[in-house]
Amino acid sequence: MVQKVTLQIAGKDLILETGRIAKQANGSVFAQYAGSAVIATVCSSSESVEGLDYVPLTVEYNEKYYAAGKIPGGFIKRESRPKDKEILVSRLIDRPMRPLFEKSFGREIQLVPTTLSTDQINPPDMLAIIASSAAVHISDIPFNGPVAGIRVCQVDGELIVNPTYEQIEKSTMEIVVAGTRGGITMVEGGAKEVSEEVMIEALNKAHNMIIEFCDLQEKLRELAGKPKLPLVELSHSLENADAIKNETYPKLEKACFLKTKQERHDGIAAVKSELKEKYSGQLEDEIQKKLFNALFEDMQYDILRSSILDKGLRVDGRGLEDIRDIACDVGILQRTHGSALFTRGETQALCVTTLGTVFDEQVYDDIEGDKRENFMLHYNFPPYSVGETGRLSTGRREIGHGNLARRSLEAMVPSKEDFPYTVRVVSEIMESNGSSSMASVCGGTLSMLHAGVPMKKPVAGIAMGLITEENGGRFAVLSDILGEEDHLGDMDFKVAGTQDGITGFQMDIKIAGVSSEIMQKALEQAKRGRLHILSVMNQCISKPVDEISEYAPKILTMRIDIDKIGALIGPGGKNIKAICEQYSVKINTEDDGTVTIFGKNTKDSEDAKAAVMGIASDPEIDRVYDGVVKRIMDFGAFVEILPGKEGLVHISKLSRQRISQVTDVLKEGQQIQVKLLEIDKLGRLNLSYIDAIDPDGSQESGAGERRDEHRGSGHGGDFSRRRGRTGDFRK
């Protein structure tokens, strides 16, 4: 039976429907808003695993090109591996929903939201979050939801929920907020230096809308919800649990507070190994081993949290707001265009900036429409950064962290008009113990400044944590969290920005939600930490270097009259190809008359620019041009002074002395200098020969130069005498 619920947003209906499509899934919801539609399905495996210590959830968001009436570009005409955007949306769905599944369910869960239609006005990704939560909520899979997601933008100072693509493009802040009725559980987004107050206001506005979406899903569950499947509760308990805990706790407490990550790891491993050996007979049973490992995890959880809440002391000895030691170095790689090494405690990022041309821009072909980007940031997290072995690959985590760092820096990267380079930053994580994505923001800033990128302002980032009491009483906000504090804490909250405002924002909550009081304190504390990090970075480099690397391409930009673009390109691209080949450059033209020249060195770029300006400019009388002899006639030579523009050097303008034939002075293909004497009524160019350059590079003076120096007694004098003789004849 088909069931529907409806909620009106901005004059349009959001419709959630079930019972018509994909009925064999555990749960399926078809969601529509305006011209966008998403089907979300969820299925679980039939077998459960007892004692599973994680949620085996996979989210596979995908977009069909037919949704926008498009056929995929390239040779393969079907959708293939996930695009970065699909992976990022999958993460937006996964992160707020994963904590709401029960580990004791013990079954694999697969959630597949698919965009089937898009009007290219309303983004379908928020629709996918709502449809995914609704599909699970009405299914027989245990779920402590529902959740909902909403996008909030600031446009012309006004906060707008559920914005269109056009409004997103104009916005000064764009964040995606997800949560439950009880509070916000995830935030992701970027901004152009918005204040902490604006961020809090946007979060509160988003949560009000989230509550309405959650209520809508509850209505659908009342109409079509299935009874929930049972959880797989552990039927065993750890033998000798009290004895193990009493013996282990003091030793573990000491090991948890050793100075470095490696020392803590080795100390905890030694305690665990000692206990495993003592209770080896008991731990031969697989269930007992899982319970033993869970007890160790619980003890570390209690030790870390009680130390912070009771003593204000963290595992590495810092106070709640203390930032680890920071070291910044630039220029450590000689042949790259810009490089920097940013180290904060045991987290280290080597960031490298490469400058390219417009031909290096990232081109996207997706259902939103084709677009290009001239700023990229790629993040790599090799296994050696945490002292492990593994595959070198780019997974969802790398794409997500790289996207956060990119968004944090993007607002401060100059526009193409101000800096006509394509900029690529690569962050190689060399060590990791807490927020390598924020280290990538800091290192990315340093490397771009070292490359000569005129950033509007430097950007730094910091990761914050949260520890709360179970009864919701006391809480502690932590600055610059460690990996252990992220793993055992209640919040991972990353904020990036300049000295004047926030540019990047990400938050994941492991509890039901956070209050406005906690958010306010976290943002204020994050600002203090960010300003401290910026002050250290500015001591290393605070503004772009004066000269970009000699190994970077040389780019020149100019504007020509729009009606001259055709002349520059020439028939079949003849003129522009000739300039590119002659000067070893690449040239890009825009419809607005912008011409960009990309050369390997300054001389080639400048020479090509002169050639372009020559074509785009009208010939000027008395100007000297470098020309090429194209044709020789009995009465003179035709010389090309600009691509497609020829003038005549009459035989009388070749020498002060009388010459019998033009070939006595010139030959075809010869490079010469000529001066434009006049443009006659028919637009013909009359030239005078100044100098010649032989193929071997030697120069010989032409009479035209001397004639020009003695104009009064040269041609001008001869002309006067001829007039005089004519007058005598008449007399």
C-alpha cells in the first residue's frame, strides 16, 4: 500500500512516499521536492554476528546522468566508479546516522540513495539525507533516529535554508547541518570570514528545520513502519572481570599518561600483553577475547575522561586550552613552485603548491552542469604516518579531509582575474596524531605564500574536542585534540579561518546533540587557538614572496577589443597557431576579450604578447615594425608587419642610392625593420625600409635609417628641388 506524507517548504511540497518502488528492500522511500527526486533503500544481511564492536554500515550515494537529461561524457557512456561529489555526499549521510545504529544488531547494513531526477535548481543531496533516514526509520532495522539534514546559506546578510544552486553561488557562507530532534550531530561547510555569532545563528535556524523534517519522518513511520528486528545481546560475560580490572587499572592509568603517542601505545600494549599472558587459558575463547578487549577500551575511556573532567589534565600533560608546539618551514624542496613543512606536536604535513595554466583546470561533468575549478587541494594519508603498513590509496577519508581543507582555503585564494594561474596544493601527511586536515590548511597557506600566490589573508585551522558527563552535567572543551581524545571523546570539531572570521567548519558529535552553550564556548575557544597558530605561522611567512618560481609557467593577461578576437584567431586558427608555434606559448581567449598567454619563460611570453597586441591594435603611422618580406615585385616588396597585415615598401624607399631591382636589397623570407609612413585612402600601408637582418644573424645598415635621420635634406630636399625645377620649366 502506498503511503505519503507532505511538508511545504518555500512554497513547494516535500513528499516522502513508500510502498510503490523497491518494495523488496527492508525499507525504501521515494522523496520528491520540486523537480528533484531521490530513491533511498536500505537492506541488512540475514545473519548476525555476536559481539561485533563496530557498525558494519556502507552508504553508496549515486547520481544518474539521466536525472538531468545528460549522457556521460568520455568514451564510457555509463556511470562507473563514484565521483568525489558522490563520496562526499555519502559521508554526509553516513556520519550523522552511524552513531544511531546499535552495534549489537550485528548485521551488515547497506544504504543506497540514488538521485533519479534533478531540475538543476534545487540540490538533491539534502533530499538524499532525509530519504535515507526515513528509509531506515520505517524499516525493520533498529535505529535511534530519525535524523535530517539541511543546507543553510548567507546571501546578502540573510540566512536562507534549503537554498537553490544560484543562491549557493552568491553566498558568503554555506553549511550543511544534520541532527536529531535532540540536537545537532554534524556540520560541514565553508564561509568567507563569517563571525562566530553568525555561525551560531545559522546552526539554531537549521535545527528548527531539522525538527520539522524529523516529525515528517515520524508521521511516515506511523503509517508504514515495520516492527524492528531483535538485537543480538551478549549471552556471555567476562570471567574474572573484577580481578582483571583491579589489577590493570593502576598500571593502565600510568601508561595512558606517558609523554608521547608511541610511549603511550607501547605502555598500554605492555600492560595488555602481561594480562593476556596471565589469563591466556581463559582468552583462548573468542568471545572472552572480545570481552577482554572491550574492558580495556572501557578502562581507557574512563581514565581519559575522568582526568579531564576532575583534574583538567590531558594524557600528554596539557591543559584544556594548550596548543602543542608548532614548527613552520618553507622552501624545503628546491624544484617545486612552493613548499612548506608544518608540524604541530606529533602531526606533520608536507604541503607542496604547483602553479599551472588554464589548461590545467579541473573540469567537472556531472548532473549539476559542467564547471571548471582553478584551485585544487589533494590530501594523502600514507600508512607510515601512523607507523603502520598498508596500501597507498585514495579512500573516502582522504577525499573528505581534502575537501574540508580545500573549502577552508578557497575563500582566500585570489580570483582568476587577479592571479591567472591554476593552483594545486598537495598535502602529504608525514605524521598523524590529531587533525591532519587542519595541519593541511596551515601547511597549504604557507606553501601558497611561498609559491607567490597572493592570498587575501593567511588561514589556520584547529581541531576541538568535547568531554561530557553521562548525566549531562559537567563538560570540558579541548583545544588541539589528540587522536586518543578524538577516539574516546564526544566531539570532533574543526574550525579554520583568518584573523577576521571563519572559512571552514566541520563537526561530528557522538552523543545525542550539543547545547548552544557548548557550541558558543567551543567557537570562542577555537578562535583563541586559531589566532595563536596564525601568529606562529606569520613569524615564518606572512605575505607572498615577490617573485614566483623560475620553474613556474609565465602568464600574461590582457584585454583586446571583442571585435578583434576573430582577427587574432584567424581563419581556421591560423594566426593564433602561428604565434603559439613561433614563441612556444599557449594562448587562451575568452568571449569578453580577455587573452591569456602561457609561456615557459618571460621573454617568450612578452614577445607573444607584443604579437597579440600588434594584431589587436590598428597600425600606427611613424611606428617601427619587425616584418617579414612576403613577396618581391618589380616596383617593391610586400612586407607583413603584423599577422595578416601587409604593406608595400616601394623600390624608392629601399635605399638613398638608385637601385636597379628590389632583389639587390631584399629577398623573400628576410626579416627586416620598416616604418609605417602612411595609410592611404584605400587603407593600404606604405612602408619605408630601415634595417635588414640576414639569416646568419649579421646586420647591415640600410639607407632608410640614414635617410630618416636626414629627412630635411633627403627625400624632403629632393622633393623640393624637383618642385623648383618644375617651376623653372613653366617659366
